[in-house]
Amino acid sequence: DLLAVLAVHLPRHAVELGGSGDVKGKAPAGTQRLINAGKAGLDLLDYDVYVNVVGGMNTGSTSTDLAVALAIYSSFKGRSSLKRLVAAGEVGLTGNLRSIPNADRIVQEAVRLGYEVVILPAKNAGQAGKASADGIRVVGAANITDAIRAFAGGSSAR
């Protein structure tokens, strides 16, 4: 689980890089906003949120906001996607998804690795959706709620 219930309302939201056990950064900005604003009906203010990113991946890019937000949703609701799924996008202050650079390359890599669904900001989905013919479904989402619907559409309770 990514969440731990707090007895005292002093939540800690952290990202661990490299799997070393040391907290080396804060949650991506959009994810922090999602947690603090309670977007998408998730009341996370009384939870510690821990995100562990392994393999040396750099979370400095805002493109990881959506993936982290969906991982938090998955943990909080006890649901996981039935599909092999990739999500990329910046989560804005109001929960809107902002376009990201290189979305077409993200889709191409998802195809190469055998993923079935890619969730992207709506502005990116049109241009990157050409890869849909390669056996992958590209879903455009305007906001975090749309992205959660797309994720949950292919999910099941754990």
C-alpha cells in the first residue's frame, strides 16, 4: 500500500528515488496538488503518502504526475487495472491535465513494450493516437476525473 492512516493530522507526502529507503524528494507538484486539494473525490489529508520510484527513474518531469496520481488512486481504492496501462501527463492545480512533450514517443515505447492502453492529456491524445492502429488504445483525458474513469474502466478490486 502507498497510504498509511495518521493518528495526528501531519501528513507526509514523499517520493523515494532508487529504492534505497531514503526520502530524496517531494511528491511531484501535480500529485501534491491532487493530495492537498482532494481532487477526484479522494480525501487523502489524513494519510501519509509514500511513492517509491525504483530503477533510477528521474521524477523531476511533470509528465509523471498522472501516473503517480493513478497509483495513489489505485492504492486508496484497492483497485488495479486489468489492462497493461501507461499514464503520462501533468496534473494542474484544478485537476486538469496539461499536455506534455514527446507523447508520441511515449506511445511508441508503450507499443514496443506490449502495453494495451495509454492515458494522455486530451491535447496529446489526438496527435499520439495514430499508434492506435498498432494494437494500443490511446485515451485522451481532460482532467484527473476523466483519467480515473479511463483507469477504472479496466480495473478490478484487489
